[in-house]
Amino acid sequence: MIDWIVAQQGILSLVLVLLMVCEHFFTNKIGASLTYKLWALIPGCLIVNNLPMSLVSMPSNSFTRYVVGVKPTIDTAEFETVLFIWLTGASVITAYVLMHHIKIWASIEKQRAIHTNAYYSNKATTPMLFGFISPKVLIPFSFKSVFSTKQQALVLEHENIHRKHHDHLWNMSALIIAIVFWFNPLVWLALKSFRINQELACDHAVLKDKTDNEKLTYAKALVQCAEHSSNALHFTRGLYPTFGEKRTMIKRLNAIKQPMRNNKVLAAGVLSVAALLTINTALANAPVAETKSEAKINEASPVKRVPPTYPEKAVQENVEGFVVLSFDITETGATDNVKVVKSVPAGVFDKSAIVALKQWVYKPRIQGGKGVRQIDLLVQLDYQLGASLDTASVEKNASPEVERIIIPPKQSK
């Protein structure tokens, strides 16, 4: 899991920066609707960056030999620490989201408000679309006293357009990405830009056929929402965007005051960059031909080998043998898909061999400046008890393609 998360950081960070720049500088030039749709690049590039390994992996026929002695040590502290930190952060954020979701859900009145398609909630300081599966429009109890009849209609239209755009599903996707990659600060900065684009796109859909008077009425409703919103559910508004979020208000009011102009040339340029980025991501994963010198450099080169533990029962019974394992090397050099190909005696040393191999680290195979997964490598672990190695036994099980790595057993003092 950690290996996969690390492998996504390059393309994810690049896309996030490009989208934030686009939101900040080009929204008023290429239009709110197109700018918002560009955020689909994030899941798109992540999908392309994770095409099935059979399409992008590099097979390897490397076969390594490893002789196992008695009483080795196994060190997994570094990997476990990183995994613990990531799990802690993801769990805390998930728990926080669930807590607020449950609180808001419990506050919803069971019957719809009169003459609206919305529900009252004492947790809604301004109108909001709440929920990820079956979203509901929530309004505060002061809704009818704060807004005029025309403003109420425009506000509810805004929230229903959120639902029409399936923004609840996009918000859920954005939140999942934020939780998985919580340690990347660009994710949280981009989440804010995403919300701004989402609101601007919704405003544009509401006002595209409205008169100047209706646009003024809508702008006043925005100001009133900002005046009545509180900071009590600030983070919750980040999870479930509300109609009156203060920090996006200036941009929204400016968009109403100065309608956006669609620059077709600039829009075509932005779309071209988006297409090239997606295509380049796919090409970066595609295997390329190697020269002999490159192949030599890219051979599976071990960086860290954790010796397997010789099973105590096998030691007591004076049992020796070997295990042949197949495995992959990930883009970051970790081992993956560890499987037993052959073991003699069957099942005696399997668990010990698998546990050890999963902790081995190799030099990543680099092509085009990017790590490439290697698949179907083989390693043979020979379990021997003697202080002097049983050369005859080793040669008997040897293969012409075996790279012999002889590790003698530790001697008792």
C-alpha cells in the first residue's frame, strides 16, 4: 500500500498544481464550467498511472540463490513506522468526517419544509447539499425569514444544480483522495480550489438565462448567506460545501459583476495540455526497448536482504531443504506478489521464506526516468544447518541461471 501511495505522488502533484493555476488565473478566461470539468484529470491520470501491470510491467528471468543459516535477525521497524503514521492520519481524518456526517444526519427534520424540496436542520447555517449517496438539500430554520421569495427560489435552484451535476459524488471522490494522500499539502490546497470551481460552475448554470435584476437578487442572497454563516462548522463546510462560504464569496460576486468571457483559443490550449498530460502518463508506463548496457544496469540488484528464520522444529529434527519463490519488484524496489513455486520438504520452510522475502528491498528498475515494476523473478532459499556448507547439496539443486549468494550459518560461541 505504501509503495503504491508513493508511486502516485509525482503525477498527482503535477496535476494538482496545474489545476490550481488554472483555477486562479484562467477561470474567468475559459469559463467556470470547463475549468470545473478539468478536475476530472485527477482520477483520470491516477487510473492511467495504474493500468494493469500486465500492460506496463517488465518481465525478468533473473534467478537468485540464497543460503539460509540459523538465528538470523529480522528488522521491519522502518516499514512498520511509516505504515503506522499513514494509517493514523487516514484513520483520524476518516473518524472526523464520520463524526460530523452523523451529527448533521441526526439533525435533519424528518419532513420536508413547506413549499420547498429541502429539509430543515439546526446544523445548517446556510443552505447546503448534504450526503454522498442520497443527498438532501438542507436549510436553516431562519431560511424563510432571511431570504425573500425570489431569493429562496434561486438559492434552492443552486443546490439542486449541485445535485444535477452529481457534485455529491465528486465531493466524495475528492474526499477519498484527500484521505488517502493526506500527507501531501497540495491535496488540501487543491481541495479549496476544487470547491471554488464547483461553486462558480453552479452559479454560472443558475444565472446563464437570468435577467440583470435576478442576478442582483442572487448576489444579495450570497451576501446574506455570508453574513449568517458561522465558523462553527468551518471544516464541515469543506466536506459539504454550503451556499455562503465566505472565502469564495468575493470571487463569486466578481463573476456575477463581470461575466466570464470564453477565450476559445485559450480553452483549446488548456484542453491540449490536459490531453498531452494524460497521454504522457500512459506513455511513461509503457515498456521501451533496452540496449544491452541498460539491461545490465537494470538487473535486479539487492539493496536490503532480511535473512529468513530457520524454523525451530526443523533445527530440532535436523531437516534441511530449499524453497523456490516467484516475486515482483515494485516501482520503488519493494517485493510484491510473493508465491511459492517449489519447496522441499513441502511446507516446512514456506512461511519462513515468504516472511523474509516480503521484507527484501531491491534497486528499482528505471526507464524513462521512472520506476518500472519487474515481474516473475525467482529466488531459491537453501536451508542448511551445517557450519560448513553442503556444497554437494547446493550443486544438486543448482540451475545454470542461478546467481549464487552464499550466506553461511552463524557460529555458536
